[in-house]
Amino acid sequence: MQLRYGNRTVEFPGVEAEVLQPSCPAALPASSVAEALERPLGTPPLEELVRGARTAVVLVSGKDRITRADLFMGPILRTLQQAGVPPRRTRIIVATGTHVPFEPSDIPRIAGAQIDPEIEVVGHQCRGDLVSLGMSSKGSELKVNSLAFEADVKILTGRITHHYFAGFTGGRKSVLPGVSGFDTILRNHAMVLSHNGDRPVHPGTRNGNLEGNPVHEEMMEAARLFQPSFLVNTVLDLEHRLLGVFAGELDEAHRAGCLEVQRHFALPVKRQADLVLASCGGDPYDVSFMQAIKTLINCHDAVRDGGVMLLLAECPEGIREGFLQWTPHESLSDLVQAVRANYHLTGHNTYLLREIQERIRVVLVSSCPGKDVAEMGFQPAGDESEGWLRAMDLLGDVPGLIYAIPYGNITVIERS
């Protein structure tokens, strides 16, 4: 049994574990992209939509996302040129939201190697030149990148996976948070902790759910006001091969892709394990603590109450400083009040982690400083051997049932 950790694999010799892993059908050929552009869902073909336009913008994900832009960017750009929009009037905007800023050296990874030098590639600045689209029904002002909004043709691209509070990635997320202003993004994400019941987390904000999800609903409002011309979203298998290309109208194409993701990557589990060995899937999915916790949120339901998850996440970028500012708030009630008073994504993520830590114990194998890991409520370990020993100490006995989850970044465990 091999599990990915950064750019290498680790093993647990002699450990017998039941592997929980999505079962994916055969991958599609690269030609599927051109077919999707020619036969989209809910709209005319892309070339037909583009005719008569002067300028175009293509929104792409940042370097910490693998979307297979190397397969879809070429066909999109060729279609734009065939329809009369030349490279010099085409712009690619890296829709980073508040995430890792764009650097020119990122271009091959995020947009493919063969980009015409006349095409301008720029990164979104969430505190940069913004234009207001008006107010959402939730009471937030929706501000977006002015360069992106002003283009005649606006193409959204990305990859669809589960998302722990927006339901799914892809689709409208290219706009909000992708090219939205900082305050717009924060107000949107703050709705995760907007519930007034016993649990402050809004019940609609969870993996695989769009209905009654206020975060998704406002994202859709922003995307509609942004007036996208076309959507191109991918669904990828465990090795980043194409499982589907969903192109066309914003909502119809996105929902079709979400159904595909739910079909293959949501795994029902009848029995919870004493111990779960979980990998984020390696680089880039364990590049930071922020990325790594998605595996914990996705997969913690595989662990019984009082059980242990051994989480493998190298985290070379470490723990974002903002996380540690919430550790003085010892109770969940104090923490949620502090986050609501001074919202930040690290605060609401800390709340979600604390809820999980009240039910299970977590050993984090990483390169993060042990002091910081412990301060976040995890048992720190520097390698897999130390992690195993710590897990055994916590359990106090030989575990009866062990699960191994090799791709926790895209695997969502659902109790059945």
C-alpha cells in the first residue's frame, strides 16, 4: 500500500487496510474538448457565440489547481481566433481569488505551454481595479475585476470537484471568488457561520450540496451579473485524465459536471474505522495546511467516534499565520463569536476543524513545526513511522478496522 506525500510515496509495511478509493471509468481522449465546444449544453457552439466580438477573456484557475488547461486552452484559443478574435485582443486572467498570487513563471502550469505571445496573461488582484455589479440578495456588494468584466466574450474555465462549503468547485466559482474583490469574497464565505441554531454552521454549506446553500446562491448571482458567454469545466480521474468535459451554459453545464463528480467521488461507508490512513493525493494538494485540511473535512466520517486519522500532508508552505491567531479561543462558542466579529477564512476553517477534533483524534505527518501543529490541536509527526507510533499510542490497542484513503483531496466519505 503506497500513499502520496508531497512528491514521493510512503508505505506502511505489514499494515492491512481496506482501501477507499473512487472507481473511475476509462478516460476520454483529448479530442473530447473540441467536441464539447462544438456540441455544448444549453448554448450554441462557442464559435457561433463569438462571431462579431472584438475582445475576449478566458478565466483560468491558479497554479494550486490542476484543471488540464493544457488540453482545453488550445481548442478555446483556436476557436476564438477562427471566430475573428485575434490573440492581441484576447486576455487570460488567472482567477486566484485571495489565493496564491500569479507569477509569469506559472503560465505553462496553469494555461498550457503553447500560448501565443500576443495574448496577455495577468493575475487577478482582489484589491485591484474592480467594478461593482450591484448588491446581492444576501446584502453584499458584488465587485469584480474590471478587465474581466469589460470583455465582449467571457469564458469561464476550471475543474469540478466536491467543495466543503460551496458544494462543488467549478462553474460560478471562476467569478466569485475567482475574480471578485476581497470584501466580496469575505462576506460570501462568512455565510458558512450564519446559522442561528445550535450549530452555527449553515446546514446548506456542505460537500455535494447546492440547494439551499447561501454561499453557492450568491456565487450564482455574481456569475449571472458578470454575464459569462460560455463555460468549460473538466472532471478528472485519479491521475488527472479526462473523465468529462462540460461546456456551454453556466448552470446547465456545471450541474451536469457536478452530477458526474457525485457519481464517482462520493463513497458511502456503513462501518466507521478505528484508524484511517489518509493522503491528500500528494503535491499540489498537500502544498499547505490550508489545502491539506480539505482531506480531513472530506474524510473524517470514515473514522469512528474517538478513533484516529493519520493524515499525510507535507505542507512545504506551512501553516498560514492567520490560523494560529484563533487558538486562544478555547471553546467553540467563544471561537465562533470571535470569527463572526472579525471574519477570516482561517477562522471559519479553524471552527470546522475544532468540531472534528471534538469527535476524533488526528495525527498530522508534515514538515510543519511541531509546536504550530500541536497548537492547532493535532498530534505532530515528522514522518510516517513517527505518525504510526503516535496513532498506536492514541488508540492504546491494535486497531480492528483500518481504512486507507489514497486520494482524500477528491474523495468524500458519506455515512450510509
